[in-house]
Amino acid sequence: MSIPALDISPVPRLIQLLGSDKVIIGAGVAGYATDVYRSREMPLAVVRPASVADLQDTVRLAAAAGTAIFTRGGGASYTDAYLPSVRHSILIDMGGLNRIVELNEHDGYVTVEAGITWAALKAALDATAFRTPFFGPFSGYAATVGGSISQHAISHGSSAHGISAQSVVSLDIVTANGALLRTGSAARGAAPFSRWYGPDLAGRFCGDCGGFGIKARATLSLRKRRPFAEFCSVAFPDMARLAEGLRRAALEGLDDEHFAMDAAMSRGQIKRQARISKFATAKALVGSSRSPWQGLKQLVRSGWGGSRALGAAAYSAHFIVEGDESREARAKARRLLRVLIAAGGAVIPNTVPAMVRSMPFAPLFNTLGPDGERWVPLHGYLPHSNVPEFDTAVRDFFARRTADMERLGIWYGGMFMAMGSSAFLYELAFYWPGAHTPYHRHTLPEGYLGALPQRPNDAETAAFIDTMKRDLVALYGAHGAIHFQLGKAYPFGSVIAAESLELLRAIKTAVDPQGLMNPGALEL
Ligand SMILES: Cc1cc2nc3c(=O)[nH]c(=O)nc-3n(C[C@H](O)[C@H](O)[C@H](O)COP(=O)(O)OP(=O)(O)OC[C@H]3O[C@@H](n4cnc5c(N)ncnc54)[C@H](O)[C@@H]3O)c2cc1C
């Protein structure tokens, strides 16, 4: 379709082209244009394409009108990543592009539309003997394949198979002129069976935060699901021993996934489970006897409530180990525990990783604290050798702010992971009293949100959180950390070397000459 250049809002044309049911205007846009942390500019409209052709037409129309384009997957990020940063924009919601295009068990890949959630993809693959190697972030109930690849998501399967981008075989990208660019073997019109064909084109679009184009389809590799899993949980008395345990475990390469928490984070989860369990009970009572809420209730009770040792541990680390046979999984778990104990860990009940494996994706209750507090995480990846010094600096950072944080009712917890053998994820999540936003109303079940304590916003607290986030990002930087999920919240263009920046800017100009795709992302 060829569209003449327009110098007016593209919204009437979009309505004409797609139908009014696929174009949201007015008050309805706020729920889409607010992320977990905040909102910025409101878009002229939220557009929900139902096909790749719709998506291409939408991009052509917006580009012809000089309108900025922001793309939202599941909207589960919190780094301003999909938030409009300019006044004249449209927000494309990918939720309508959620089909499985090809499940090719013989050639070992699955092609999906990029707006499919990880939970939906897993549900479809559970009917086969396969899974994708990386199979989603904890937010995979809402988070999409396209959004996760765009910001280097990690978690389920990451110990064994790396980040989201490492499971990608091929991508179909809609660039700013509406063309469909294909990568790997698909670039020459062949099936999307190989990523490796000349320079790695798919890699240019992984972690781009949607600034280089919109992922319309993604092909991911498949691997056989291992039928047996063992779970290990270990307590550590301090960060030094936790970090050493995770480092040594990563070098062994025995687990499929793992995560670790400090005591504040564990206690917050234990407290939240009581609320979720109560809510799930009420839901199950009005649902069928096999209601998923019933399952959720049992899981959170047995998972978080099952371990007193968890609440008492200064740090706890949780591992999922897989095997083709039960004895293989058990042997790996025994070996892993030996490594963790040698690093200073003590075995505690393993209910949390068992719960996570039974229900890897749950509604996003964690977007609020256990008492309905606001929540936002911040993270950095460090080389293992920088962790002790950074941890001391973080303690010092909070010690200097304790009085203000207590006065304003702000608290924090930590989550940790080894990423491959060489990097350590140090994530901090903040909780503070504040009003729920259109994001929470858009995302959380009404009954759950309504039962939480409601608190007004406080300007001093909000400003304190903003400043603390900014200062912590600087602290991460001073200790050599890098970040995933860059969005518009972490520095990138301003901190990378001139040669790297020049090349990335040249790529951006080639695929998006008017700079309309997610302006502000990556500081490009
Ligand atoms: C409760 C909770 C748990 C979380 N757990 C994890 C975790 O375990 N691991 C982790 O890494 N993160 C986690 N996150 C952060 C976030 O959910 C993930 O990074 C997730 O992958 C984001 O996917 P999304 O579809 O929601 O993307 P969005 O938030 O919608 O978008 C993210 C970025 O991708 C771009 N984008 C979206 N779709 C496309 C597309 N089709 N083409 C091009 N660009 C696109 C957007 O413009 C934006 O820049 C969590 C968040 C929450 C709220």
C-alpha cells in the first residue's frame, strides 16, 4: 500500500485503515502509556495491529506524517522503555500479534508473532516434547517474546542457555519505512532455520529497545524438555559468601536456572503470599473446582510459607537442576550442593524453586509491595571481582540515607544471579508509599488491587526515589557495571566509545532516517 505524505495527525487515517476497534484514543491510552514506574507524554493514540501487514501499514502511515512510533509488548518494563518521550506520537501495542506461525519440530524451531507472551508460548509447547532454551522472564505472564528480546531479558533457563537473545534464530523486523527485513537464512528467502549466515543481522536488533525497528516475528530454537528436575535452596550468612557461591556454581554449569535474594526481599515475598493466597481463595471459590487460582493458592502457600529458614536467612539462593533421568538430576544437584556448601552455604528447604518450576509465570502481583507499596527495581551487571567493593559501596550509600528512608517509609530488597561464568547481576528493588497508577489498574486483577491499602502520593517521597535512582545508576557506573533493559533510564550512547557510537548511529540512520522509532532510547 502506498500512502501519501501527511502533515497532520495520522490517527484518522489509522482508524480508516484498521477500524476504530484497533485504535484507542482518549482516556484509554493512559493504561498503555504508563509503565511500572511512571508515565511521560501521552500518545495521540494506541494502535493494536492484528497482522504483520497492519503493522507495516501503521508504521508507513505514522512515518509519512512524521509521527514518532513507540512499541509496547507486554508493558512489563520499568525503564521508560516504551513510554512516549515526545508529544506527537503513536504507541503500537503488539498484543494482537500473538500467533504461533510455525512449530517445526523436525527442524527444531518455532516461529511466533512477536506479541505472544512467554506464558502462551510455553502453554503451546507443553503439548509437545519441546521448550525454547530461554523460556521467559518472571514477568512472562504479560511479557512478550518481542519485548524481551528487545531488552535482553533473562531468567527461566538462563543459567544453562543464556539470555533471551541467545535463543533467537531469526527475526522479521518492520523498519521505519514499513519494509520487512529478515535475518539469517531467511534473508535469502530460505526458511528461518539458521541465525548464522554472514554477519549476525539478528544480533543488531536484540537489545535495541525497539529503536532499530519493530520485531514482527521471531524464530526461536527448540530443545527437548528434560523430564526430571531437582531443586536446591541454600542460605548464606553474607554477600561475600553468596557471591562466591554463585560464581563457583556458574563455573560448574550444573543448573538450568537460579536466583538469590536478601532477607528483606524474602520477607516481602512471604508477606505478599498471604495476600495472594487470600485473593486466590476468593477467586477459586467463585471459579470451577479446577480453577487456576486454587493452584496458585496452594503453590504460594507451599512455596513461600513452607520455609521458616527462608525468612531467617541473610541471603538465600535457589537452583533448578534438570536431567533426562532422575538419578542424573539428583547427581547434578548433589554436586551443586557440595560446591555451594564449600563456599559457605547451608542447605534449607527447597520449596521456593519447586514452586517457581511448577508456576514459572503468575499475574504481576510483584509490581506492588506486599502492602500495596509502589515498587521499582534497578540493576547492574558487574564482573565477579567487582562485587565485594560494590556491595560495600551500596551499604554505605543506604547508610547515608537511612534516616530519610525511614521517615518517608521507603525500604529496599536485593535480588542476585550469576549471568554466565563472567557476570553477576546485582538488582535492588525499592518500595515506597504512593498512589496506584493507571499501569496497576491496567495490569492487576481488580479484586486484588481493591483489597490493598491505598495511599496518596507524596511529592517529597517521589522526588527522593527519583534522585536515589539517579545516584545509584551513577554508583553502578563508577563500579564498572553495565545494564540490560536500557530503555531511557540507563546511560548508553553517552558512555560508550566514539567508534562504537558512530557505528550504532549509522545503523540507526539506515533503518530509521527520520529518527521516529522510539526516540530517546539508548541515547542514540
Ligand atoms: C513482576 C516483574 C518481573 C520481571 N521479571 C523479569 C525477569 O525475570 N527478567 C528480566 O529480564 N526482566 C524482568 N522484568 C522486566 C520486564 O518484564 C522484562 O524485561 C520483559 O522482557 C519485558 O517484555 P515486555 O513484552 O513487557 O516489553 P515492554 O515492557 O512492552 O517493552 C520493552 C522494550 O521493548 C520494546 N518492544 C516491545 N515489543 C517490541 C517489538 N515487538 N519490537 C521491537 N521492540 C519492542 C519496547 O519499545 C521497549 O523498549 C520483570 C518485570 C516485572 C514487572
